[in-house]
Amino acid sequence: MWTLPSPLILSFHGRFVILFCCIVLFFSGCTDATGNGSPSGAVPSGNSASTSPARSKADANGSATEEALRAQLSKVQQIMQGMTLDQKLGQLIIVEYFQSNYQDTELPYMISHQFVGGYLYQTVNHNFAPPTNTISSARAFAAQANNDAKIPLLVAIDQEGGLVNKIGENFYGPSPSAANMVAQGDPNYALTQGVQTSKWMQSMGINTDLAPVVDVQTVDPAPPVYPLLRSRTFGNDPKTVATYAGKFLDGLQHNSIAGCLKHFPGLGSLTSNDDPHDGLPVVNRSMTDLENVDFAPYRTMIQQNHPAMIMSTDVVTTAIDPDLPAELSPKAINGVLRKELRYNGVVITDGLYMNGIRAKWSIAQASLLSILAGNDLVEGPYTAEQVAGVVTTFKQAINQGQLSIARVDESVQRILLMKMQYGIIHTSK
């Protein structure tokens, strides 16, 4: 297993410049300005829980910081040189699965033969039913899965608190929602909840949290119609959302859990009649409103909190692209998120099996479109057959000149670098 360099925290702009130079060195001519392979996520401080930002001697020494980043990229390059095309393509996929007994699921095959980059726990898929219904058995499940992996896995869950409390409802008990955190009137309460969540996750062998939600709620309840996300949001003020979500994210990421802002470009204007699980919602907000409200938390948190990942979602935002859902749209991902908001970390799709996507595209087709749009990780395949279909579609696109190996390498590099920075790629094997 590959050596993990000392964790660091870097400013976004410093990280951007350094990594761009390194990528030119390692991957000469392989990317444009939209894909520098440089996660802007904060690097964790270690395994012990911490409520203060991670620090290192390199913070005051630019040359030490650059040297450490070069070492990380060099290590990623070593890993990639030893990878087959199938292994690279597998890294772009994070799967779901049914049932809870590891050997009875399709995970062993998807991990050991299809080389998927990670998996997502879902209560609705009975993943925490017996025998994986205790903290120790869940941790053993994750360990068994990683034992089968050539490259350590993203072991992920949606753990927001409140209505989306998948760890709590199965193992630890109630956890406050985003709205509850804001109601306390103290951003440090959100930090404490992030730290607590990181402890819960570490106890179960989980290393990735698809949270927090940073949608800005712009509709008021009008029973029987309610805001789509209800108490899952941190409110209707972009600054408040960025402050509280940023503290929650810090609590995760300063304690070795990769966090994820969602749902880009924004679901805050949707109501309970517009659930993306049921159809493909349309957001008709002006670009001015998007810039001032929906994008504002992303702009702030990319600069200040360095999220490991951002999740794109299946909603048509007409001011950006009237034709394609955001997660499949180059205008939304390569255009707004990467070029305008200058995010160079890992972008993951929302579930590509949702009805709004499935009505028009297969998971394989949507996966290809999402990578071409600028995403790095596709989430949603839940059988080995679906994974095989995604990989076959990727290979066909490569053979036809639609998808380049350089583009694949760009995403693989981002993913592996994130895994290294968050201790997912361990020091020994």
C-alpha cells in the first residue's frame, strides 16, 4: 500500500498554482484549464477528533508545502503507472448494493473483478440489516471490502443529521438537522456535530460523508406544499448556509472524513412537488439569482473550507443549460463549477438511477455524459451487470475518440489524490 505524506492545509490559490505546475510536469499536454487534477479540499489533521483547523510546519513554509504536494502527486503517478485501463475506469464508479451479508452481495465481484472505486451504504437497500446491524460488524464489513480492493475504497454514506440520519437511526440515535444546528445560534455547534459525525463514521470504517447540504432555501412553506429539502438546509441566507455548513464540513474534514457539498447547482427553490427521485425538476431562476444566492455558499466554501468533493445533481437549471440536467451538462460542471467557481477537486454525481435521468438515459449512457461534462465519480450502478455496462460504454467512447485516456487520467488523479490526502490510501499493505 502506498505511503501517506504528512497532512497539510493549503490555501486554494496556492494549491491551484502548485498542482497545475505539477500536473503539467506529470501529464504534459493532457488537460486544459478546466481540469487541473487538484482537489481544493482541506487535508485532514489525523485520526483523533479535533475541533480546530489542522496545522503543520509547512503552513509557514511555502517550499515545504510545495515539496509535500509534489511528493503526493508523484506517489499518485506511481500508482497510476501500475494501473490497467479497467482499473482506472473502475475508480470512476461508486456503487450501491443490496442486502447486508458481504459474501451474499455483488460487492466482492464489483470490487475484486471490476475494480470499483467505492461503495455507498443505503438503509433502503437493507445494508444495515443483520448481520451488519452492529457497529463492529459494520466495521468488519468495510474491512472485508477493502481487503478485496487493489486500491482502498471510498466507503460512503449520506449522514446529514435530522431527516437523513442513517448512522444515527441504525446505531447511535438522534442527530440534529441542519435547521436544528442553525437554531442554536452558534456555528460552533455545527462544528461539534461534524466532529461527532466523524467519530461515528470512523468507528464503522466509513471514510466519506456525502454531506453537508448547501442548498439555500428560497421558497416558503405553503401547506400542503413544502420546500423540497425542508430541515435538511441551513436556511435562506447564503452567508448563514456557508458559515454553518462550513463548520460542519470542518468537523468532518479536520478529522479524516472526506466531505461533500451538495446539491450543485442548487435545489433550494424547489418544492415537495419537484422531487428529483420522481422526475426531472426544472429551475427557472435567473443567472443573477443563481450567482447571488445558490452559488454563493459554494464560492465561499471552495475558498475557505476546501471541500473534498462536490455533488452535482439531476435538475435542469435553464439559465445554465436548458437542455441537459446539471450533472450531465458541460456548461454546468466544466463551465460554472470548474471555470467560474474554480473548483478543481472531485465532483461526484447524484444517483444516476433517479427517475428523471432513467426516463431518458440508461445508467451507462448517463455515466458517460457525466464524465464528459466534468464529473469524476459516477454514483448509482447497483449490480455487476450495470457496472459492466458502464465500463463497456466508457471503452466504446474511448475507441470512438469521444473520451480520451487523458480525460480518464485527469479524474483518476483527482480521486487518488483525495484518497491519499484523507488517509484512505494507507501507509502499508
